[in-house]
Amino acid sequence: MLPYGRQSIDQSDVEAVVSALGSDWLTTGPRVAQFEADIEAVAGAPAVTVTNGSTALNTAYAAAGVKPGDEVVTTPMTFVSTASAAATLGAKIVFADIEDETANIDPRAVEAAVTTRTRAVGAVDYAGHPADYDALRKISESVGAVLIGDAAHSIGSTVHGRPVGSLADLTTFSFFPTKNLTTAEGGAVASIRPDLLKRARTYRTIGVVREGLRRPDEGPWFYEVHEFGENYRLPDVLCALGSSQLRRLAAFKARRQQLTARYDELLADVPGLRLPIQREGVDPLRHLYPVRVLDGRRREVFERMREAGIGVQVNYIPVYWHPVFEDLGYQRGMCPVAETFYAEQLSLPLFVDLSDADQDRVVEALRTILGS
Ligand SMILES: *Cc1c(COP(=O)(O)O)cnc(C)c1O
């Protein structure tokens, strides 16, 4: 089965990991700081590494001060952790519908959803296309909320030359194998605000602080915990892989752009399909190639592509459809644009080592099914 996404690991990646394994530090060592500096160079803001994209979101919401009784406005067109990572801190999740064109959260829906209780607004850069952060920032600032970007899909993307990582107050990344780069499991939080990044770093390190102590310093061993945190540390072995992968990011971007352009061209005349668009000024590192299958044929196309050995995927089931939200009273129908998008959405294989020949096979299979 041709997968819809997969990692690209070369000899330089293997050597970086082997070298870390032979070093004095398997975790909490120099490769962590190095990977964080390497992320900053791409993201345009300082970063702290964490264990995965879900704990990155949890860390970002904690750094934003999300607590029981707060509201967090976010999109239903995402992986569940964009919402659940705030719900586990006690927040009430308020879903705002998406834009039909980009499948990103719609600023007009966010405007209607925010209240004085809104602690954070969480956007997602769906498929690698950044959300409309300029519009979202005006709204989040109007109610004193923190703007968070879930950039699990979009590390390496820019908007008018500004990198993802510098657009929201806090930005989270995932380094799962299907994403734009991988550390097996891994993630990071970047922030343009030093106060928020410091809180994120403390939270992912169990709340341990060694500066600004409340009590007299007892000696070099001394530390305090002022607020509860979690151990979300990413080990040196995986940070070594991350730094190695980041050195390849420009090549990853070039290949993903090439494959995207080929899909755009090869699928342009296929009937019953809608292809993804790109807004002016956006230079995306595309994680997904999401098409829309019209005329109610998505399930049929999904099944026939899988039968042909092509691992298509659906991204995503609207988050509030999950029974954990249903049990809290959320009802189907609340975000109609997202539900229509879900009903038609199909992700085609897109990854760095996808060959032109395999991509041609994907296109031919789609053509056969849709009859052109
Ligand atoms: C993958 C993903 C996550 C979660 O990342 P993990 O590293 O798998 O925990 C969160 N949000 C989005 C949009 C994702 O695609």
C-alpha cells in the first residue's frame, strides 16, 4: 500500500542519532539546546522542545494560563488534540466554523465566538496553509486572549516572508513521522513573547525553577516548584534527529512544492474534484494535498483508491463529533462549513520520497474512478 504520508530518513539522519547514542547525554544534554536553536532559525521565534504535538498544545495552553472556567475558541477541522489539550486543563471549548476555501478557522466565526472569558484562540494551519493570523490577532487582542497557532502541518511555511512560528503569540509543532519533518515522536512550542516561552519551558520541566526563588537559595542543588508542570522533555537522541532533519527542510519543501504543482496540473481537468488553493503572499510547505470529492462520492472514491493500493486518508472528522464532546452536549450541525468539508475531503499521498511514477499512478487511479 502506497502510504498517504511517511518519513524521509537518510544516512545523515542515521549518523546524527548514532552519534547522540554514543555521547554522554541521552537526554537534557547539548543536542536539546541545539535543536531548539535550529527551530528558532526556521520559525523566527525562540522555541522549547517537547515530547509530541499534543503535549506541545497542552504546554502552549498552560503557558497561556488556561484554567478551569476559561473558554478556548478553536477549529473543529483538526486532529482532536488541538481541542482536547485545552479541555484537559479544564477549559470549555468553543468551536468556530472554518473558511470554505482554506479549511482554516474563519475569523468572522471567531469574532462571533469570543467573550471576556476567552483565554485563548487556537488556529490550525490546515494542510500547511497558514491561518489568517492578522485578522485573528485583532480579535484575540480585543478580548485579551492569547493567540495560538497549531502548526503541526506548517513548519517551513511563510506569509509575505514571515515564517510560521512568528505569526501567533505561541506556535506548536509536531514531529510525527507523517509531518513535514520527524523525530519519531516529538514537538515544540515557539513564542514571540519571552514571558510565554519561559512559562512553557517551566511547564514542560515539571514546574522546576532555579531563578526567582521564593525562599533563600540553599545551595547549588536547590530548586523550587511554584506551579505544577509535566515532564515533556524531548531526549537528545531525538533532538539529534530533529536537527539533522531541519538541515534537509529546504529540500523537503522543494519536493513537496514540486509534487503539489504536479497534482495541480495533472488533476486540473478531472471532473467532480475540487483542488486546494493558495492565498496571495502564502509560501506553504504543504503537509497534505487535500482534494474535495463532489457529488457524494467521497466514500466510494476512498474505498476504490484503497483497493487499488493507494493509501488515501480523511483529514479530519469534525472534533465535536467525538463522543467525549457529544457527552458534554455538543451537537452535530454546529459548524456546517466544516461538516460539508469533512463529507467531501480526501488526502492524496504526499511525502518527500513519493516518486513521480507513483504520483502518476495516484492520478490515473482517480481518473479511472471519476471517469475521465
Ligand atoms: C499531528 C497533529 C497534532 C498532534 O501531534 P502529535 O505529535 O501526533 O501528538 C495536533 N494537531 C494537528 C493539526 C496535527 O496534525
